[in-house]
Amino acid sequence: MLDFLAENNLCGQAVLRIVSCGNAIIAELLRLSEFIPGVFRLKDKADQQKYLDDLNEGIYIQQTLETVLLNEDGKQLLVSAYPLPEHRSTALATQAAMLYVILYFDANILHTQQAKMREIVDKYFPDNWLDSLDDASPACIGNENTFLTLSPFSSGGAPATLYIVHSFRDKDYTDANICSKANRYAAVTERVHTQVQQFLKEGCLREELVLDNIPKLLNCLRDCNVAIRWLMLHTADTACDPNNKRLRQMKDQILTDSRYNPKVLFQLLLDTAQFEFILKEMFKQMLSEKQAKWENYKKEGSERMTELADVFSGVKPLTRVEKNENLQAWFREISKQIMSLNYDDSTAAGRKTVQLIQALEEVQEFHQLETNLQVCQFLADTRKFLHQMIRTINIKEEVLITMQIVGDLSYAWQLIDSFTSIMQESIRVSPSMVTKLRATFLKLASALDLPLLRINQANSPDLLSVSQYYSGELVSYVRKVLQIIPESMFTSLLKIIKLQTHDIIEVPTRLDKDKLRDYAQLGPRYEVAKLTHAISIFTEGILMMKTTLVGIIKVDPKQLLEDGIRKELVKRVALALHRGLIFNPRAKPSELMPKLKEMAATMDGFHRSFEYIQDYVNIYGLKIWQEEVSRIINYNVEQECNNFLRTKIQDWQSIYQSTHIPIPKFTPVDESVTFIGRLCREILRITDPRITCYIDQMNTWYDIKTHQEVTSSRLFSEIQDTLGTFGLNGLDRLLCFMIVKELQNFLSMFQKNILRDRTVQDTLKALMNAVSPLKGIIANSNKVYSAAIAKTQKIWTAYLDSIMKVGQMQILRRQITNELNYSCRFDSKHLAAALENLNKAILADIEAHYQNPSLPYPKEDNTLLYEITAYLEAAGIHNPLNKTFGVFFCAGVVCRRPADQIDWLPLVLGLLTLLKQFHSRYTEQFLTLIGQFIRSAMEQCTSQKIPEMPADVVAALMFLEDYIRYTKLPRKVGMNL
């Protein structure tokens, strides 16, 4: 095989590149499998049959593959890892899976070549009828002699399960034979599990035992993995085609005869993974220390021989040891022989070491050295060192390779998910179970080896991309399993929240000693302490798992815990907000304030409890709380604003959505997509200017009919308590989108009712001619204005509604700004002061630049102004009425008399906002027209000697007064009209 893949073998290199590209394509297909359009999913039988017909006609692959089915050159390293005959089906499992796929493209073998099919079944399926595939599609091909079928494969690209039943082997698939195989694997499972548990006892796996029992340990690993593989494949839920009665019967019989217990099988998998992990770590360490230890043993043995030679020289007297020059020379020679051993030539060194051990045994026997204990001890020590050298030289990397091959768990890439509930239950009972699961996850990482093998050999640039995909899938599964820890933590946390919110009374700063017992509440506080201890135990369990490299992704247990806590927090808070902020529009009075108070209590409970446990779980609780709550709210605002965008922001584009810590999406309950939309629309409903009147001096809305208070600025304080600064800021952003929508509606109506209506245009042109020049006074003004209003009466109602809605939303935005500014000054006075000063400094520099262009001004690529604007809006340091929304049009605007029962301030702010979107000359023209109207009306009253000022004039003067006040224009502007 190595010759075939040599660099100078052009054929082998070409095949290697093809296989490498194939693996890369498979990984990319799996990555895209989550986005398959429905038309390609082959859901009904008609689509599946059409695909099979095309397949049989050779549309996809035209080449014949008969010559590669039984090629003896296909032997892999797997065979040498499984030397025993009873392990043949496991050793050839990869080839068996490839054969299954290949048979799809050569149906002739299935239908006519019975001898070849029998050879395939005899060789690759002697004791099993299932195997695993990395990827496959639902299919069934065969004839009266051969039947192959495949279970539906998962959308996640996990290995599917293969069934092959051959009529030639009917005698092998009788109930008695199936019973025999099931009983055999049940007995093997029980035997090897006992062995593994014995090996895993503390102090059992010592270096000496491992080195002396390598074959025994490897055989135990083989038996464990073969038994696990057979039982997992033949008892899996996907191992039974619901349309195949025989397969269902076979599976039921296996479950019965093997006494299958998923918990027992999982425990065997857990112990086997732990056993493999310990052995691998020991061998890795021994390999790294191999040469140093070997050289040390050699040195120690040589020195012992030198010392013995000195003893027999008579120079160093030892009790009752006479001088013996022959033994002296012999021991010196042995010392030289030991030092001459070469580490690099392990074979020769091993043989020579055995000869030296025999020589030392013989010299002790022939020269009657047993009588001297000191000499015997020196000889025994030297033999011991030589034995250690033999053990050490036999530590080879081939053992690690064999363990890696034998420990392959890639076939369980999908099946392992059926054990997830067992894993999670084990963790819930004993959080320290995580340390054993670490070994299982590393064992599951062997699934990465197969798709990466040829890619790596071909030096393909796809190696990183494919590695990231499979590693990411495995890490996602690890997160899924370990998510039970945050879930269990939050189950206890909810109980803490309930106790702290409803049962435990907050202790005041001053307390009478007589009431001390009442505030002690020993029972509830003990319950909180017990729950807190349970949470800390769960945390300790996951932190016991060391930092682990899963594929090419490093899994940090502390980060894993934090991500899990964030995920659970996001899920629960998002669900609470979704359920808590649903309003009944028919309820009287509105449910808004009661539900906000209830939601505020819930959020405060989450916040206080999260702050309480942060030290016990070693996380920055408040930081996580702020980041995740802001992410939830901003994401929901973003999704709500999507209704107003032509190009929607998808989840994969959102900066707030995350793969590992996803924000859940819920089914809408009304026209709003999210809770923030429902909240906004409920506020707009109860403050509708058609049914309420807003008193600016009191910041309060009153019902027009009953004159009862509807709501006030306390509403926004309650929202601040419930959703915080992020909620108010998000509400402001959503209102901006709604204002833009209303302004766009206004423009649409303007184009329809004025620009496309010749009658209205002629009326307005006639009016403009009648009022020209604008600085003059109109004779008989009442008649001129009344005639114009009468001819355009039909267009004003729609305009008024649109403008009033804009004004209503601007009032809400002003209230939000006031609340944000108040809370910022109260909670973060230094931040508020810094932002105000920075804002003034920037404005001063910009004004200076316009007065003197040589002074600096922020460049186009400078994000300072954009970033400071976001901070200023969040802190409420801005005027919402000055905001422009990018709506453009060109037209003259005339004034009209407000009708009865119309809220005044929304009309003023609506017109103000509308005019802000256009060039300032339109505002000047609009104000000039109002001024002309006032002057003309007053002139007519004077000439007709009417003592009272007309209501229209009073309204126009009030409008000018309010307009100038809210736009902060100098009063001389109004005086000059």
C-alpha cells in the first residue's frame, strides 16, 4: 500500500487526490445539508423511484466497478489490528461498507453472479448483517436471492445503518443461530466488563503490569470494542426497517437473547473509553521517556558490574569476598558489553540483553556466588535493569496505532445520540461523571480519522475546512450532552428565585431586636443554602473535565460551562418575555401596567439570583446577565424591524444570533413578530390620539370621554425596570421604523391624491396665486381659504391620521429619552457628564471647522460620530424631534383648521417631524403661510370691527407658539412672520 501511494507512483497519487477531493466534497455536502430545498429531499415514493430509475440507467455514474469488488490489494492495516478470526467482520467493516455502495452501481452482480455474492457475504458478513456508512440515501435493491436495504439517514450527515440479508445464508439466520450469536456477545460483554472494571481499580494499571501484559490488554480492548460495536449496531432503533418483517423479528430476538440493557452497554462504553484513555496516556508518556529510561537502566546495570569487578579485585573489601582476577575481568567485560548496547538497533540490543541475563544467571550458579548475599543482590539488580531495558525497548508506537484502530467509534456517530439521555441522567445523579465522559468524547473523535486520512496524505488545502466541520459537529454534541448541567442548575435557580422573591423578606437597615426572629426565616434560608450547594456541585463536575482537544477545536470546560449557562439563561429569559408580554386588546383597563409589573418582578428575580450564585459557580454573573439580556432584546428588536425592511436580516447575518447560544424564536400570536412589537403596539393602542388627550405639562394621557388617566411617564419607568436601558432603546428604534413607515404612507397618499389629481393641483395653484406675495395681506381671506378647503376636503382626513400617528410616536420617543437620560444621570453620573462634555466638544469643533475650513473635521472613514451617536441615544442625550428619517419629497403645504376632538400636541409634533424631513425652505414657506393667514384674518376682523379673535387665529397662534418652542427656534422668527 505504501508503494502504491509513493510520490513517484503517478497512478497512486492521482487516486489519492480523487479520494481526498471526495472526502472534502462529502464534508461540504454535510455542511450544506441543513439548507436542502424541499424539492430535493425525495420525501415521497414517486421521487425516490424516479431517482432509482435514473440510477439504474447510469445517469450518475457510467463506469463498471466489477473489477474492484474482491481485489486482494485492498487489505488495510485494520486486518493486522484484528488478528483473531472472530473479529474478521469488524476488521473488514470499512471495506464492507464500500462494497455496499459499490453494489448500487453494478446491479448485475446482485442479480446474476450468485457465487460472487456468496463470497462477499461469507467474507464480510460472517456473523453480522449490519454495518455503518458515513453517508447514504434511502434505497432498496435486490432480487429473489439477495436483499440489501438501507435505513433512512439523518439530515445531519451521521452514519446510516446497513442491512444485508442473503438467502444463501438462511441457515445462518435461523432463530437458533441468531440466539447463539446474541448469547455469545452477551457473555463476552459480561466477561470483558468485569476485566475492564478490574483494570480500572486504583493502582492496578502500573507501568510494570502494562509492559508485561501488552497482548492481554490489547485483547481485552479488542473484545470490548467488538462487543460494543455488534450490540450498538444490531440493537439500534435504525436497525429495523419497518417495512421488513424478518428484520424486525431478528432485532426483537437479539434484544431478548442478548439481555440488552442500554445502561449496561453505555457503562461498558464508558469504562472501555476510560481504559483506552489511561492506556494511551501511559504509552505516550512511556514513549516520550523511552530512550532516557533505557539509557538510565543501561548505565545502572553497567555501574553494578563495574562495582562487582572492583569487589573481586580486592581493592574494595567486601565481607568474605576473596580476590578473583577471572571474575574481575569477566564482570568488567560484562560492563563493557552492557554499555555497548545500541538503542537505535533495538532488535540486536534485545537479543544481546537476553544473552547477558542468561550469562549473569550462569555465573551465579557455576561460581557458587549464592553464598554471598551482597554479590547476589548486585547480580539481581543488574538482571532487573536488563529486564527493564527489554521491557522499555519493546514499547513501540505500533501499540498506540493498534489501540487507535481498535478503539474506532466512528460507526456510532449517529447511534451515540440514543445514549444522550442516559449520559445526562448519569451527570444529574453524579456530576463527576463528566470526567469519564471526557474519555468517551475523545473516543468518539476517532470518527474524524477516516474522512481526514486521505485528505492529509494528499496534502490537500481542504484539510482545515473538513477538520473544522467534523470537529464542530462533535463539539456541538459535547455541548448538547453537558447542557444538562446548566439545565439542572437553573432548575435549582428557579426555586431560589421563588424563595427570594416571595418567601424571604429583605432585612431593613435598622431593625428592632424583637423582630429579629421574624426576619431570620431559618427554614427558607436553609433551603436557599441547600440549593446553592447543589448548584456548586454541578459546576464542580464540569470543571473537573480538563481542557480537551476535540479534533482541532480546544474545549475549555470553564468556557463550556459559561456557554451552557448563557444558553440556558437565554432560553428561559426569552420564554419568560414571550409569555409575559402578551396583551388582550379588548381588556379594559389595559393589561399593560399589571403585566409589566409582573414581568419586572420575574426579571428582578432572575437578576438577583444570578448575582447571588455567581461566586459559587465562578462566573461573572452580572456581566453575563447584561450581555445576554441585551442580546435577547436587540435580536427581537431586529426581527421586529424586519417587517419594515425590503431586505430582511437573516439569523446567520444577525450580530446578535449565535450558533452555540441561540436565541429561540416563537410563533407570533398577533401581527407582531416578537414581544417587543406587542409591547410597542399595546402602548400605541392605549395612547391613540383619537381616544386620548396628552397633557405635556403632566406627562400624562387622559381618556377624551371619561377624562380618566390612561397612563403616564410611570409607564416608561416600569419598562426600564422590566427591560432595562436596552429595552427602552430598542423600543425607540422600533418607533423610528414605524415613523418612517407612516411618513412613507404620507408620501404615497400625497402622490396619489395631489400629484396625480389635476383638480387638486389646480386648486392649490389657484390658492398660491391668490396668496402671493406671501408677505402681503389677502383681501377677503375668509372666502379664499374656505373655497380652497372645500375643494380639497377629501384629502385632509387621511393626512391628519398619518400626521397624528407620527406625532403620537414622537411623544413616546420624548418620554423614552427623558427616562433614559434620568436613569443615566442617576445610575451613571460620570458617564452622563463625560458624554455631554464630549458631545459639546465635538459640536464646537464642527462649528469651528465651518467657520474656518482649515480646522480639522472627522473624515468619512472616521466612525467617531456614528459611535458617539449610539452612546448619546442610549443615554438619552439627544432630541428625538431633530431626527431625520431619509424621506424626500417636494411640495408646498398649506394649513388647515384642526377639527374638534383632536389631540393638539401629536398634530404639532407630527407636522414638525414631517417638515424636518425636507429642505428648510419648505418650513419657512409653511410658517410664512401661517403668518399670512393670521395677519389677513386679523385685518378682516379689524375692518369688520369684530371684537373677538377668531378661533382659527387662536389655533394658528398656539400652533406657532408650540412649534417654535419644540423646535427651539428664536421667538423673533415668529415675530417676523
